[in-house]
Amino acid sequence: MGVHTAYIGAGSNMGDKLLNCKNGISALTTTRNVVEKVWSRFYKTEPVDYKNQDWFVNAVVKVETTLAPLELLKRLKAIEREAGRVDGAIRFGPRVLDLDIILYDDWVTNSSELVVPHPRMHKRRFVLRPICDIDPKIVHPVFKKEMQALLDVLDENDQRIVEYRCDY
């Protein structure tokens, strides 16, 4: 299948949020066929959609993988379950770990199992800011705009994010 570049979003707002994200990313990047390339900074981020919950910690990691998109998704879901995430929770609600495929090369799909690029990434400062840490010039494969341009049009006051100072 070859080597592919994927951007994976990590988020948590339960327990030790930073450690949950770090452990989730580490579990992914110690998976056979997944190689860590670059991590973004970590951010404390205001919840979006379901507001009545604690702030999140979010980051993005760029990886290279030989896994097909659905294989990668299955691995991410397994890592979430291993971290203690349960199915059937409130949509957009609290979670111990959330791992999402944000981008997979310039691949575009919209199936019942997987939507890539992530369908709400262009509306989420907590996704775009970390991706811009890695490379602000990545072009969204559907909108054909750079990540920085997508980030620049979002309201800073609507989705507050603050860099989370930590040692990696």
C-alpha cells in the first residue's frame, strides 16, 4: 500500500488530560506500521457544541503509516477503549481520550465508517491551531485552502484556546 502521511488529533477532558493525550499518541506511535514524525504543542481548549463540561487538552501528531485508513481508524478506536473510553456517551461530551484522523494524505472519503478529512476540522480552532504548529501551509483537500487561512477566519473569542505549557 505504500507509506502515507496522516494527521491525528488527540483530546481529553477527563482525569489527567495531558497524560491521556500523551499516552494515546504514544500507543499509536509504538504501533507497528506507524512512525511518529512531528507533534504539535498541547493546548487547553474550550469545549465546542456541548459546553457544559471541563476544558480539553488537545494536540495533533503527524505520522507516517502503511496502514490503510480503516485499519488506522480501528487502531485509534482500540487505543481509546484501552484508555477507558466507553461507547454511548454524550455526543461531543466528556471523554477520557478522543483520537481522530484529521487528514490522510490528500484522500477524501465520506462513508458510514469514516469521513476524511475530518468533517468539522475547518470549524475547530483546537484542530487547526495544532496543525498550523506542524505546517500552516497544508492544503485542505476539499476546500483547497491552507490551514492557516482556515484558522484565520475563526473567531478567537468563540473557541478559546491557550497553549498548555509542559515538558514533552
